[in-house]
Amino acid sequence: MEIEDGAIARWLDPLTLTRDDSADVFLETRRTTTVEWRDGMPAEPRVAVEAGVSARHRRKGRDRLVFLSGVEEGDIREAIRALQKPHGKPPPAPPRRSGDHPEPPPDPSVERWTRRLAPVFERHVPRHRFRWSLDEITRRVVPSGSPGSTPGRSTRRLFSLEGTFVAASRRGDEKRSFSFHAPEADGTADELREALTRAAVARERPIPAGDAGGDVLFAAGTAAFLFHEILSHALEAGADENPLTLLAAARVSIPDLDVRDDPMRLDLFGGYERDDEGTRARSVKLLDAGRVGGKLTDHAHAEARGSTGHGRRAGPGDLPLARGSNTLVSAGSGTSEEMMRRLGNGLWIDEIDSGAVELSSGRFRLQFPRARRIRRGRLAEEIGPGLVAGEMLAALSAVEPVLGRELHVCRSLGWCSRGGQVVPVQGEAPDVIVRRLSVRDR
Amino acid sequence: MIHGELESALERRAPGAWELYRKTAETRELDLAAAERGEAWRREEGWAARWWDHGMRFASASDPARLLSAISLAGRLPAAEEPPPPLPKREVHREPDVAPVAPPPELFEPLAQLVSEKSRGEAVLSSLTIRRGRSVEEIRNAAGLFVRMESSLLDGVARALGRRGPRACERRALFRWDTEPELSALAGRLADGATLPLAPRGAPFARGGWLLDPAVAAAMLAAIAPLFSAETLPRWVKRGELASRRVTIADDASADAPCDGEGTTTRRVLAVEAGALGARFQDLRSARRAAAHPTGHGVRPSYRTPPAPGPRRLFFETAGGVAPLELLAGVARGIFARALTAPVAVDLEADRYSVEFTGVVIVGGRAAEPVAGTRVSGRVSEFLGRIAGVATDRQFFPMPYPVGAPTLLVERVNFE
């Protein structure tokens, strides 16, 4: 039987004696199904069913957290009790009986997916090694009564497919990487099919990029990857000092560039309605007409309007951190052909497989598995794998004034790690040209 | 009886071909920064089952009841046919320590002072997360195995910020101490890693000797380690001469745990012996496929993942090594790689690697000016074959399993 929010809030009362105190209880149950796919055959099925609770207390920059496996009444009470007596001997683990929980019903969606994926793979990418997973995550937050927070619960179903496949290239077979992350929805299968079709298209074998400075056209939504690294991370409250720290409202890019972080886009992998502190999520402008916008905040770093609803946890064992969710870049007016003509000579990138930023220096790097040279506005030879590097402010100031008019979701952007905490993220962007970046082989 | 019920359920599904695993862990963590302090106490319980029922299946959960559900759900999914491996039989039982885990030591102030001293005031410690914990693992299987083992840890991550004029650089260092905290070595890594990249120049020459700090050498060893458990070796590997004759690489976790994650006895295995490729790390499944014996390398990074072959405590042997200063003195012209500025990139199949680092120029066997950043890339086979010197100053680093490396000297390297 589920414990009422009010009862849990009452148990937290002794922890919030002054206005500086806040406390909450966070509960998570997670069911993850993973299947390894090898050349159309499912193998090594795995199912993980987990439950955990944490109780947290915060007072004037000091956080204390107690995490226990389990979400039953005894676990919740024990976590709160341990928080009240931080230096005492922790109570022994309660004995568990195997009949404590009713068996959860089988997930028909999982069996449906295993039936649906086989023909899709067989048709588009018959030789492959993929890991498919479906995560069902249910979270519940019961705050002690912090302003802006109300008890809330959410359920997300996240679909991921990652791995490699063998594709035909014009000079023989080659191994290509593939990743696709999306919230499970009616259109997920069709979208996956389209993504696999695009990924498996016959291409020339890539040649090394060489070391060169270059102008880059970020196509197929990959600009979301760039802005996730250089804007979203830099504007997370509590992040290290970085080149944007002292530039609030300063113009750093073209007036047509608007970038926001919007957790409410539930069609994207990083979406949610309430954050992991119980705050209703809201969209935050990271770049407003080329000017540095607001910060992404959690309770601990809330400004006058309160938390923006970006307090996120990787799991119940972690303290919340202010984290980005979905990075969205507004569209412009350029067609794809016009953007290539504007680029002139440079690099056209439609796949990025990872990114990183060092906030203190502002240096970032994005790794791409392959790209195309653009010569005189036309697609030329395939190159890769390589990496694009640059500096945050220099890259923002070198964005070309015209942006593409079509928006593309970047489904390869799926998980982001900060301080070892991994959360789902995603983004959507039009074609964006950035001049004078550094490009080299990896 | 929890185990009895789970064992019966597994025996019904896979007679004689199942394994049950349980891990309980308690950790205390202290997270300190200039104005913030976080304390966490975690008590985690994890259960896992693996069984062969027309192929291998795996289930994990946070308690036995949920594990029964997970077993039932995983049992409904299709699996590729695979016969079960022979399961180990033995009994190792150590009574776990029941005393509560003590809070980790408060080391922010002394470490901050050391970082400041070693960087001559150019770097500050920006945060320190330190964790002390203990875990108890139990393994049972259908062959009658029962293993209970306990392990403890003291590890964490520290970050330092270097600043020179308008330029800044952050460095992060992971650490794991098997005995007492080694603050001086950690402070040195943080101070150099955060300030050397602020130097005005890159590599002054294109070719020379390459001296690798133990931290850089350990990262390189961890990056090539998948070679030692690969089922199929890349075509470039020559078994008899994988590396220079000075190189011996061993794996021996017997001081950490009596058994691996499947209950096979831990033993010392030479992965490379005087330059020649040695034994492969085997878990139960890979050993069955290779018609070999398991070597005690069934690794469980977490109860959530099934065991897989991999290193457990991998290190360069240093018995025939020389003093680090002797290696330095032998470098006429080269660069000492003190800290990485990006993760080591290795493509074993293509025989390629790339290491980006910061360090110090060496001329005539002496340290000269700092190098902001440079890159060495090339063939893994050439890197291993050109190791010309191994020092005696081995240190262990979490990668995340312990990897031990001393200072290494590699000859004839191209700097970019």
C-alpha cells in the first residue's frame, strides 16, 4: 500500500525547524529491459527491477542525504530517521521477505518491441551488434513544504538503441556506429526505421580529415549537441566559473540566435513535467537574441523567481544538481542549399557521437564519426572520423547570421554525464554554420 | 528463507545451470567545495540471477521479491541458444565486519594547502569528494558454490583550478587509496595538471623520447587492456613480440578478493611476459567457448550487469625497473607527459592510439620549460614495441579497477 504524501511530509517536519531548512523524500522505481541483438537474433535478455528511496536535508549550503534500497514504509521511515541522527550508528537492514510485493504485470510493450525490431533490422541493417533497452522510470518527490515545490510523480518510458552495423560503402563493407534515443511513443518505430535507412545509405569510404581550421555546417540537428555543450553546461547554476559567468545579458552572438532549454518538450528524450525536487519545469532562454540569458536552477541555486525546475538526479542515491534537459535552437530562414552555398568551403556534419566541454577554459570538442567536405557550396568527399574543437565565446561570435529554416531533432544526443551523474537529454536545431573552428582526425 | 525460494525458482527454470548473487554495500561520502558541503550515507542492496534456459538470461533487482519478478519477466524474452558453462564448486566464507563505516577523513584543508604550495599559488583546490565504504558479496550456484567476501574502499575525485592572467584551466584527478591517504602525490598531479596547460608554448620539437608519468602510463595501459580479454585478436598482434622485452604486465587481485564475480579463485595471470602475449583473461563463458580454464576474471562492475571477462588489478611489473631519475637522465631530447588533457583514444582493431597531454620539455636529461599541450598518435604496436625503460615508482589509479604503472620511457615518438 502506498504511503500518502501528507504522511511523509509530516515525518519530515522535525527536519525543517527554521526558514533555512528544506527537506524532501525522493522515491524511484525503475524497470529496465535490455536485449542484445546480433544479426537479427535477440540474445542475453536482461531485466532489472529496482526501487530506492532517499531523504535529503539542506541548510545554508550544507546538504545531507541518506539513500536506502526499497520504497516501502519501513525504508522511508528509516531514511528519515537516519537523517535525523547523522552520527549515530545506522540501523541494521530490516529483514526482507520475498513475498513483500505483488508481481508486476508483464510489459506487453517489451514483447511487442522484440517482435517488431527483428524485421526492421533484417531489412535495413542485417549485420549488426545492437543493444536495445526500454526504461520505465517512475519517480515521486515529497517535499517538506519548500516554496514552489509540491508533491509530484512522473513516469517516463525511454527507448534506446546503440551499437554498430555493417553497411555497404562504394569500396566495400564498413562498420558504422548508430545511436537512437527517444521517449517511447506511437511514432518511435517509424522514426527509428527512417533513422536506420539514412544511416545505412551507401557512401564513399571516408578519408582522414587532416588537421585544419575550418568552417562547419552543423546539419541534421547536430547544432543541438554544440549548444548543449557550450551553453547548457555553462549556464547550469553551480557550474564552475566559465567565460559566460560574468557576461549576463551581454551580446555574444548574432541577433537571430535564440537558444532555450525546455524540459516540457515531452517528445524529446530529456523531457519531464516536474523536476526531481518536485518543481514544475519551465523553459529557460539560454541565449535571447544573441544575448546571454538566464541560468538553469535548482532549489539550492534558485534566484528571485525560484527554481526553474532543472534540479535533476541520476537516481535516488544522488543529490540533485542543476542540469540541462532539451536544448532547442530556433529556426531561421535558410534552405539547406542556401546554407551550403553560404558555407562555401568547409565541413558538413550530420552525425556527432559525443561531446565535452572544459568550463574553466571554455574549450569544447565534438567527435564525429564521419562528415562531408563542402567545396564551392557542394557536397564533396567523405571524411572522418574526426573532432571539431573550439572555444565557447569564439564559437558563439562566429555563428553565421543566417540559420536553417527546418528544425531537426538530434536523436543521437541521449545521455549526459556531469560529476558521474548521467541524465537523459536531447535537442532540436536547424542547420547552423560556425566559422573558424579547429577540425582534425581522431 | 529468501535464498531457498530464489534457488528453487531458478532450479525449476534451469536445473543445474544457475547462479545467484547478492551485494550489500554501505558508503559514506563527503563532498566539499569552497562554500558548499554535502554528506551522503548510502546503504544499497542488490540481487542478481543468471541462468541458462535455452540461452543465457539475467535479472537483477534491489530485493528478492523484485528479483523473482525480474526473473519471470526475463524468462519470457527470446534468447540465443547457448549451453551453460561448468560452474565452480567450493565454499569460502568470511564473517563480514559488522561495525558501521566511519565517515571519510576531512582532507580538504591539507590538500588545498599542498595544491597551493606545489603550484606556487597558481592553482586552487576547487572541490574534493571522498568516499569510504564496505561491501559484502555472496555468490551461490547450482553446483553448490557458496562464497561470501568482503571488501572496503577509500576513493574519490578532486578538482583544481589553475589561473594565469585571463587564462584558466581545470584538472580533475581520481584517486583510490589502498592504505593511508597519499596527499602529496595527489596534490602534485592536480597542481601540474591545472597549471602546465597555461604555459605559453607547445612542443618545441617534432620527435624525441617520451617519458610518461605513472598516471598517464596507467591510462594508456587501461586503454589497451581489452586486448587481454578479446576473443579474437586484431590482425596486427604478434603473440611472440607484442611489446618490448622490458615489458611484463600482470593481473593479480588476490589481495583484494579471494574470488572473482563468479566464484572462481583469484590468481595471478601474466598478460604480457617479457614482451610476449601471455594468458587471456577468462570468465566462465569465454573459457567454455575457448575450451580453456577460467582464470578468475569474471568481473561484475555492478550487480546490475552480468559478469564479463576483464582485468581486476592490472599492473606493469617493475622488478627489473630503474629509478625514475635514471630514465630522465637517459633522455637527450623529449617530453615528460605529466597529465592528460583529454581521454586516451585507442582503436585496437585499427592499431591506432592518440594521447593528448601537458608536460615538461626534457633536454640533456634535465627538465626544461613546460609544454602547454601536445599530442602523440600512432600505432599501438609501435608504442608497445618502443618502451625502452620501466621505472620502479609504480602507483595504482582507479580506471575504475586498479591499474598500476610506473614512469615509462618510449623512444622515437612524433609530437604534434
